[in-house]
Amino acid sequence: MRSGGVKTGVHFMNGDFACCEGAIAAGCRFFAGYPITPATEIAERMAARLPQVGGIYIQMEDEIASMAAILGASWGGVKAMTSTSGPGFSLMMENIGLAICTETPCVVCNVQRAGPSTGLPTHVAQGDMMQARWGSHGHYEIIALSPSSPQEMFDMTIRAFNLSEEFRVPVLIMADEVVGHMNERVVIPPPEEIEIVNRRKPTVSPHDYLPYRPGPDGVPILPDCGDGYRIHVTGLTHDERGYPVMNAETQAQMVERIVNKIQRNKEKIVKTREFYLDDAQVAVVAYGISFRSARSAVEMAREAGVRAGLIKLDTVWPFPEDLIRAVAKTVKAIIVPEINAGQMVREVERVAAAHAGVHLVSHYGGGIIKPDRIWRTIRSVAKRKRR
Amino acid sequence: MAYHKIRSKEEEKMKGKKALPPHPMDDLLRVDRIPHIWCPGCGIGTVFSGILSAIKKSELDLNRLAMVSGIGCTGRMAGYIKVDSFHTTHGRAIPFATGLKLARPDIKVIVASGDGDLFAIGGNHFIHAARRNVDMTVICVNNLNYGMTGGQQAPSTPLGFRTTTTPEGSPEEPFNFSYLAYACGAVYVARWTALHIRLLTNSIAEALQKKGFSFIEVLAPCPSAFGRRNRMGSALDTLKFYHDRSVIKNEIDPQKAVIDFSGEIVVGKFVDRDRPTFSDYYRTIVCHEGVEENSAEAAK
């Protein structure tokens, strides 16, 4: 398939389009999807862009099929993605599980809208954060990123592909309606300045090869279909040969490994950004579009002389628990604004509650959180004597 | 006798014995996974061996061949064939195969699964892949029930037949899969029983040469789960029943290709036609390219 297609330059585009450009720059050449607002623009743009770079776009019969198709394409050796919103994300959970179990690189962009069910089409929410972590059955680890601007939609989509190829795990881009639909400046660098990671390929002879024997980083080095290794890939619990083995020992070995390959590489995966933390008395932990509300609120606090700091979660899963725990020991309280009834705040409570007060600023969806609400919470928490 | 007892007996017999002489299909089998899980008398093994023979006969490049299966007894075929093989989720073999085939037109894709997998949970995927004419060969082992889970009603269970979830008899009329495949646009449609080994093997070989969505349905006995609840006797009795009832009617209108357990079971090659595949149209309409002759060959 032809390469290239990087639209180097300064653009004014929406987040959904920026996601597509990031995908193409990362080497994505297969997209299977199903229309759903507010993610439809990703499918539309991919339908127009992929043929230009020798890729394939296919609209499947539903999101279950879309997810299955990208796994097939990925095993064909082609970087593949799909996009959706809440209702479709629910349907994808089954084959996200298959991707986790079979260690198939792929990227899913969820442009979140308010739920549950059909919910509030198509207004913003951040209600699928726990579904991203636990939505498919069984125990596993996954990687999820949270963009808060069209520029980050571009950057994080590239990063999503890179992480997915390196760790052989589905990577979720947990965007939202506002980030997807807002138009902003997006700078696309020249291709030589974009770091691209491709999956490693086995070099040993097929005779001596054990497909699911992990490398030193815990990640197995797997061939693509057609490479001559003639391997078996299954969603059943399998051993290093990739063969189904139905016993507790194999289950433990397999699950331990797919958990540890993420947990032990957290330093490489977890990315956060910190603002005004040095002297902070109160810290705000935010992600996605709510980060932008939080930044305004923290700036309001600083103008008013309140020592507020801010942590932006670029990576939401695995959760950056070490950083949050460390910050919790230095501040009086942590405030978590999110467009749901409290999801990531539970993670913050889990690691921070022993050291600092944890306060939720919640919006049920349908609009973003106004900075003023976060600022009022910062002010009232800062005034309190106790946490 | 319970399956695990037979298996442990077999394993006992194998111990201390010299290595078995090579089997003609060894290069196509994951011999380290034998013995397989299928029950004595099950028809899947026969169909599996038909697939292997057809692959041999077609002289396909084994490094450019993939089998994709769903979940269920037939779904386990992917675990025993020594080509790139994918045992996916229940009902999703066809969309997985669609992604694989479109990403890699040089790879020949076979989907092998059961009637419940392909037509109940996976029914929507089947009709759309046939409509799009994605280049793949779908082989359905139709054993009239869900065997893996112990014999529940399937979309193929004949009206009035007993399963564990229809103890008084099934109150639903079953699908005619071959007619459905034809109506959705499959370019090749055939039905055989597990007794028609040679015809089945030839048919699979023919379907593998076909460009587009080809479909073969094979009626197979499931003595452990289906046969015994419907007084069909042993596996051999079921095969004899199929032998007595089946009538070969090639090129018959698929609508008239009925499976009537009190009348006749129509088998044969019903459809063999040509129409452009998804990839053909993608190249001409989306990419504005001319259609190459036999593009899969060219890609090699």
C-alpha cells in the first residue's frame, strides 16, 4: 500500500478531522466504521482520505462488525482503526476483549456523548471513562488517552497507534463531542518529524517459534497473517504456543502477562502535564474537554491569589496513580471536574483519599463545565481549615 | 461413554506405542493438538477432512491461506488446521475475515463455522458479506442445533424437533441457509451432507477457485446432542437417513432446495455465477482504477 499522505502545514479543522489526519500520518490504512454522531465526521473523512493513500475504508453493518473487521485487517499487517460514540462503543466491547486476549494492535476513537442508552444525542459527556476501563468482560489492562483539543486529537491519535503497535493492545482515544466538533488551529509537522512505531516481527524460524512467549518487556512478538508462521490465534485462554489450554495455571499465566505488560511499562505509557503545582494548596485533576474549563478556573484562582494547581491526564488508563498519590501528599485537597456523575474521581479517591480531601465537580452531560463552577469549588475548599 | 473417558482411554493406548506412521494430511494439521474435541460420530471431522483434501487438491500456497472461525464445535476447526488460523468471537468470523481479506487480497480466506454461529448470532454479518460479495469461502456445518452447549434450539432446528430448550418440539420454522445465501448475492451456493464426501470435497475445491462470496452448507450428524433427543439412532443411522432422503438436484432454484425430514433433502450445487466483488467495485468506483484480471493472483 502507498505511504505518505501527511498534510504538513497549519490547518483550521475540527477534532474529528484532526483524528483522521493523525491516523493517516501514523500509517493507518484500514478503517471500518458505522455512522454515529458525533463521530461520523471521522468515518466521512476517512472514506475520502484513505483511498488517496492506498488504504481501505469500509462501512460495516454495525459496530460489532466494525471492530471485528479492524482486528482482521490488523492481523493482515495493516494498521487499522474505528471510531464511534457511546451506543457503538457498547457494541464494540466484545471484540475489544478479543483484541486484548489475542494481543491485536488497533485503535478505537470514542467521541463521547451523553448516555445512558441513546441518551442525549449529540451533546457532550465524559460518561464512558469506566466503560473504557472495564467494559469488556474478564480482567485486563487497557490504554486510554484523553484529548482536549483538535491538536491533541492529531497528536494523540499518532501516539495511540504507536502505543498499540508497541504493546499489542487496543488503544482507546476517549474524546468527546466538543473536542470532536470544535474547530481550532492544528499544526501537522513534516513526516520526518513524526515518530512512528511499528510492531516487531519474529526473526526465528517458524519451527522454533512460540508466538505467545513474551519478550523482555512482556509483549509477545507476533507475525502477521501470511508471514509463513502459520500460527493459531484464539480468544480462548491459551499458552505460549497460542493453543487453548483450559486450566487455572494457563489462565493465571496469560492474564498476569496481559496485565503486567501494561502495568510494568507504565512509565512509557503514562503521560500527564502539570501546571502551577509547586506551591499549590489545592490541585485540580482534569482530562479531555474538562481540562480546558479547569485551566481557566485555576487561572482565575491564581489571579485571586489562591494557590491552585492543575494536573492534566493525557493518559487516563492506566491511571497515573503514582503522580496523583505524590501530589495528594503535598496539597490539602484535590478537585476532579468531569462530565459524568463521578467516574475518574473514584480513582483519585482510591489513591489520594488517605492524604487529601477529594471533591467532585460534576456535570451530567449536555454542556461543558463552566470554569466558574470549578473556581468556586477551589475557593471554598481553599478556605476550609481541614481537608 | 463420556467423552473424557474415551479420550483418556485413547491416550492410554497411545502410551508406549511407537510413533504413528505419517498421515497424508500431517502438513495441514496441528498434530500436537490431536486428539480433537469432537464426539464420536460427529460429522465435523468428515467435513474438516473434506476441507483439507480440497486445499490439497487446489494446490494452494499454505502460507497464503487463512481459516477464520467463530465459536462452537465447528469453530474449533481453526485450532486444528496448520495455516494461519483465527478462532474469533461468537458470530463474528465473517466480519473479521472481511477485514483480513480486504487488507490482504493476496490471502485466500476460508470461514468455517456452525449454523448457530453463522446464522443466529452472526446472521447479520452473513447477509452483508454476501451482499458485498467479499471474496471468501464460507463453510457451514449444519448439525441442526447448538452442540457445544449441549443441544439447544438453533435457527436450523426443524419444526417440531426436540432440543434441550424446545423439550416439546421446536415451534419455529428453520432457515433455508442456501436460499438465504443465494438471495443475498453469494456467487456459489451448494449443499451436501457429511456422507457426500467426494462431492463435498470437489465442491469446496470449486468454491475455493471462485472469486467472491461462496457458500457451502453441510448437513452433519450430531448424535450426542441432537440425534439422541430425536430418536435418530446412532451417527451411522443418521447418515443412512441422509443417504435415503437426499436427492441431488444441481442448479435447482434454491427456494425449492428444501430440507424436509419427512420428505426429501435436496442437495447439490445450486448457484454458480459471477459478479464483481467489493474489491473490484472499490477499485473502479472509489479509486478510479481499471479492474485487473484476477487481482488476488496479481497481488502475489
